[in-house]
Amino acid sequence: MDRAAPGMNVFNIINIYENGQEQPCLPPADALEFWFQGLEGSSIRIKGDGMLLITDTGGARLSIKPVTAAGNPAKVDGVPIWTVADPSLLRLEVDAENPLLATIHAAGPVGTTQVNVQADADLGEGVRAIAGVLDVQIEAGEAVSLDIGAEVLPQ
């Protein structure tokens, strides 16, 4: 999977929302924080390495919070740029009213991909790129029906 360019601050998830409650995941990073919650009835899990697990019909709401090295709220210049490493696995919709928010939906196939977001931390005329990387694994959901196969036997 692609990683951010050299010199960028890269990190994985630090907090999750589950059933509306914040759950700590990893220690704070020095640039952006990812926050997410499961969509209608879907469950989300975090693997030990900070990877978001969703089902092949699931999704999550994501948000970023720019923070300083000490973990205090900070601002970014302009609109963050969100991307998905493999759009065949995951669809991404950035909130039109608040570009710090996005929603992801599994596209159907199972596999592993990343959500990436970049922002400019320099509030002046310069640019200091910061980035967030969220590893996402899409796994098969619960069975909902049974397909029956048949083979005609020779007489």
C-alpha cells in the first residue's frame, strides 16, 4: 500500500466511537486525529495494529481533528484532501459542508486498503503538508442466505 511522501507526519487511528462513546485506541499523534463510528447497525472493530475492520456491507463515518504536538486543537489552511488507495474496495464521500468529515462504504469485495488525508499546517503563504493514514480491512459479513448447488449424476 502507498504511504505518504517522505517528510510528512503519518500515523494511524487514535480514537474510535462505538455506540456514541469515545473509546481510546492508540496514543495521540502530533498532526491529525482520525475519529470514526459505524453506520446504521454496522459494527466496527480495531485490530491490535490499529486497523479498522468493517464488513463487506458496512461503513464508517470518519473525521479528522488537527492537533499540535502537545495534543491541543489546531487549524489547517484550506480544505483537506481525502483519498482511498483502492476505490474498488472502498467508496469515500467527503462531507460537502465540513471537509473534516467523510464517510466510507465497503464497495463489495473483501480486502485491505487505506484512507489517506492530507492538509496544510502552515496558516501563512507557505505549505507544510501533514497527513493521516487509516488502514481498513473489509471482511465478509454474516451469511444471509444459502445457495444450493446441484450436479446431475450419470445413470
